[in-house]
Amino acid sequence: MTTTSHPAGPESQEPKTGIVRRLDVGTAPIRELRFVPAIECILEGGSLALATDVVAQLVEYDVAPLPVMRPGIAGLGRVEGRLVVSLAPGRKAPLSGPRRTKGVLLQLAAESETAWALEVQSVVSFVEAAVRAGSENPLEPWLSRAVTRDERDVAWLDAAELVRLMTRIGEPTGDSRA
């Protein structure tokens, strides 16, 4: 782990691998950024922020892995009778066997029979965060860097983009928007 110093407070530990990676981001003054309500979650690869407008519910559910899965998909589960595709971006290897997990059930603009949930270890708090200009990650276009009102640097997950990329059959999950 690398130690990084943040302008607003004490040193923190940030992993070098997983979904949280230090990106060279823009340095616009904090007063010029557009903040949105978000939840800060702990995932296997670190912590990230997720806009509250895509959060339908915090849930606990059973998930079973599939024999062949695209990276980032942890398996299938059921929440209140609906099929749920369980997402675990950044997970290095699929977990074997059925298991119980916590997740954020996503509320996306496109309605379908299938629901999507982001697996989390815990939800830490409600925050306000702003995505930094120029912080897009070309390898994982659903992941950017953001800053919280208290000037902490956090990973930002674009849930709609992640689901869009996961539903593209036969294409890699990297940036295919070119």
C-alpha cells in the first residue's frame, strides 16, 4: 500500500491494485466542481463513491457463480423474486460455490426483467462528491476519480456505464466507445 497525503487531513492508505488506482486528475478548485449526493462503499478492491440516484436499495442476497462468466460479473442471485446479476468489478478471481453477499441494488433508467447489484462489503456513509475533469480511466471507462466536499480523493463508479459494458455480448469490457 502506498501512503498518500490529502490536503484536508491525515495520511491514508490506498491500494496500488484492484479497482482503486491513483490517476493523474485535474486540479480545478473545489469551489468550481459540481457535487452530487453519493454513498461511499467498501468493495474488495478498495472504496468508491456511487451517486445516490442510481441506488434503489441496500440488500443482502444469495449469489451463485456461473460456469463461464465475463470478468466483473460475480454470478446470479434473487432479490424479492427478481433475477439479479451480481457485479464485482476489480475482483481478481471468481469465488466458487453459492454464497451470501451484501449489495447495492441499482436503479437504472432502462427497465428490464433483470436487476443489477454491485457487491459491497459495507456502505460507509453518505457523501457529496464531484468527478474530477480528465480523470477517466481508459482501461475501465466506468471508473473515474472524484473528490468529496471534505477534499478526500475517492474512486467514482458510473453504474450505467458499467452495466452498459457488461451487457455488450462478445466485446471486451474495456473502452469500446471510440
